[in-house]
Amino acid sequence: MNAHQILSLENVGAFAAELALELRPGLPILLSGEVGAGKSTLARFVVWEFMGQVLTVPSPTFPLMIPYDGIKGRLWHMDLYRLKDTPSRLHELNIPECLKNDFCLIEWPCFLGSLRPAAYIAINLEEAENDKQRQVHCQRVGF
């Protein structure tokens, strides 16, 4: 996995395949970036790779968490943006257990607060010069 690259719709599938191979229970992938940066789009492609099929992958903005049960186990796609003012809900939603036991893709990880695990893969998406591309910064943290 490259530490820095340009991502477009033409190569997002290949990048998502790399990320899907990195998924481990207890080692979440944290997706950061401004609104519209492509976090949900990237997550959708990772879910497809993890599940081994193209299926409907809605944004978890309103349900907050969507589980996908695959051959390897359960993958949670989370969007924590709506929890920014109510961090106590993280415990109500059993997010600590999910982080410990399941595969996790988390949008807006800045709202994890003290629940941010010691080890994770950080992906930050930023606009590139071309509005159809994104700069991707990848970092392994804690290992």
C-alpha cells in the first residue's frame, strides 16, 4: 500500500482491494477527510472487495453503523459524524466491542475520542488539483 497516491474512480477498485486485504479484527481502517472527499465511496469499494461481490452499500450517515456478514466475519461500516455532540452513544452502540472483535471501516474517526484504538490504518482523503481525483495519505499507526 502506497503511503501517498492519487485516487480516481478508475483506480479506486484496485486501492480498495489492497485495503480489504489489510482488514483484521481489532485493526480498523479509519477514513478521514472533508465532507465530499470520497470516504463513503472508498468504503463502498472496500465492502465490495471484502464481501467478494457488488451489493448495495448505503452510506451509514443515518443508521450510523451497517454490518456486513462475510466469509471472514462481520465488517462494520460506521459513520460517526452524527455522534460529534453525543460521544456517550459510542458505548451505547457497542463500538468498543466492534473495534475489539470485528472488522471495521470508520468514517469521521475524530469522534472516537478515547476509544481510538492503539493500532489502526489511517486513510486521509483530500481534494487533488483535478476535482475528480483525491490525494490519499495512508499511515499504519501503532504497529
